[in-house]
Amino acid sequence: MQSSFNANNLVESLTKAAYQSFQDGKSIFGVAHKNLSNRITNLFVPNRANQGKPLTSQTLEELQKRRNKLIETDWQDAHQGIYSSNLLFDNSWSDFFFYYPQVWLDLPHMWERLNEKEYQSFSPEIDQTGYPSYYLQNFHYQTDGYLSELSASLYDLQVELLFNGLADAMRRRILKPLKEGLNNFAQINSSQLRVLDVACGTGRSLKFIRAALPKVSLYGVDLSAAYLRKANQLLLEELGDLPQLLQANAEQLPYVDNYFQAVTSVFLFHELPPAARQNVIAESFRVLSPGGVIVLCDSIQKSDSPEFTTMMENFPVIFHEPYFRHYTEDNLEERLAQVGFTDIQVTNHFVSKYWSARKPL
Ligand SMILES: C[S@@+](CC[C@H](N)C(=O)[O-])C[C@H]1O[C@@H](n2cnc3c(N)ncnc32)[C@H](O)[C@@H]1O
């Protein structure tokens, strides 16, 4: 008995150490990539070097603390069974090896757009009809915005590099409030529960939700057909029911009222103009059944993280993020309350902020 207890402890300690090393490796790679690519970009786009203010050593220390706390929380949530510890190591290695060189090959196109100050440029073969105008942007200077297969293939890797390998750990923070929110429906068989991920992109959050809630029916919407194809590919890689994916505008969700028990959305709101943010919240409220829960994840804001104000002000200057500045000052709690959500809870993990709220019974 005693020896099996110790063996379990040893396995746990080893898994934790492996996870920490895995994250350290991703951080080192992310920082090295950013340093090098910034230096080279500054050579080709000299104006860019003076953009953005330097971060103080206190800010960097605070960031490091938040990073360590996020990793610990990720580990603890897995340890407590909110999801399997296998998820901690989830990484698209084949995409990494295949697409990392492509990230570099895409840089000269980005420099060209930076020099020309062209942030709404798309390859001629891309059909731009039917999209809201705010969406037709090269967010982060991405080639073809969200509208090409190449963009969909590079996206996960670019986000991981941006967040020094912590993007998935931040996405997984929606799982605990999501599961807690669904406790409201404990009397319903979980195979009859429906969860919608709004702006599901390449499907990483759906993958994590499916792993944490394998019996629940999952749905995803996104405006980008290319990203949905990539999501479908990712979700096919492992066993499990395939989420139903639909190309749609989150401002007009193609579902009847009261259809879902939960709605999630990750990293969408900072890319929406204010009115669209309100519309997406209103639509999420409409499609949720009474008692249903909404869980949102996006960037930190000035109100909750004033110590990161410089970082938040640098972000839209260095990357093309036309709605970010307004987002950092927007009151999403008020927006949620305005459409009728109650029990609004707010938390932060690393550089992300999370809202959970309930549609009243
Ligand atoms: C920053 S990405 C986030 C994707 C994904 N949730 C993630 O965690 O990586 C923003 C996503 O929102 C989608 N999007 C932006 N505006 C949208 C809208 N009005 N309706 C639906 N999807 C939208 C984009 O196509 C893109 O996939």
C-alpha cells in the first residue's frame, strides 16, 4: 500500500516536472523567435523599431509571476480531474515542423504590408463578399487575414509564439467555469447537453472541451471557412464525436432560441468593434437556455491589470489590431448585464481575462 502511494507520488512529480520543462522549452523558443524576428523586421521596416515603449523590469517580473501561476493552475486543474493531464502536453508537432519555416517565409510579405501601411490586403482569388467590413483586415499583419488555407495553417503556431507557448494553457482556463456552469443541468443526461464555441477558429478550444466533456454535443461557428476546415482536420485526428461546425457570423447565430446549455468564446472580442461585441453577447444570450452559462476568454483589460498598461498600449501599435485599444477599456461586465446575464464572475490568468455569467432561470 505504502509503496504504491509513493509510486503514484513519484509519477505525479515526474509528470509535473515534465510539464514544466515542456512549457519552459516553449517559452525559450517563443522568446528567441520573437527576439530574432523583431530584429530582422526592424532592419526591413526601420520605423517599427521606435514603436512601442519598453517594459519596466517590474512589469517583466510580474509577467513571469503570472506565467508561473498559470502553469501551476493548469497543472492543478488537470490534477483535480477537470481534464486529463494528457491535455497538458497537447501540441501539433507535425504542424510545428511543417509550418515553422513558412512563418519565416511569410515575414517579407508582412514587411511589405508594414511599409505600405496596407492592412486590408487580400490575394485576388479570395472572395471578400458577405463578410462584415471590420473582419476584412490583416489582423497581426497575417497574409490574407483569416481568409486563406495558409493563414489557417500558420495561425496556431503564430499564437503559440506570441504567447511564448501559453496560448493553450490560457484556453484551458475556460474548462473549469464551463464544467461548473453545466452543473446547473446535472439532472439532464450529458449526451443531451449542447455547448457552442463562438469563433472557434482552428478548433483548439473545441478539442479541449471535447476531452473534458466527451459526451456533450459540441458546436462551433466561425466566419472563416479555411479555419473551419483546419478545425475539422484537428478534431478528426482523435477519437470522439465530431463537433458540428458552421460558417456563420457570431452576430447572427444560426440557431433557435434557448438551444445551448453553454456558450464559450476565446480570443474573439478584442477583434470586434464595440457594437459587434454587444451583438455577439446578445446573440449568445438568445441561444442559451435559461440557466445556461457563457464563458468568455480574451485579453486582460486596463481596469483589472493596470500594471500591464504599457504592454496593452504597445500591442495594437506593434500588431495590427484596430479594435484592441477600445477593447482594453470596454466594460464587458456591463455589456453582459445589459442583455440580462447574471452571476457575472471575472478572473485573470497570465495575460487573459475570463468572464462567466448565467442566463437566469
Ligand atoms: C483570434 S481568432 C480566435 C480563434 C480561436 N477561438 C482561438 O482560440 O484561437 C479570432 C477568430 O474569430 C473569428 N471571427 C472574427 N469575427 C467573427 C464574427 N463576427 N463571427 C464569427 N467569427 C468571427 C475569426 O475568423 C477567427 O477565427
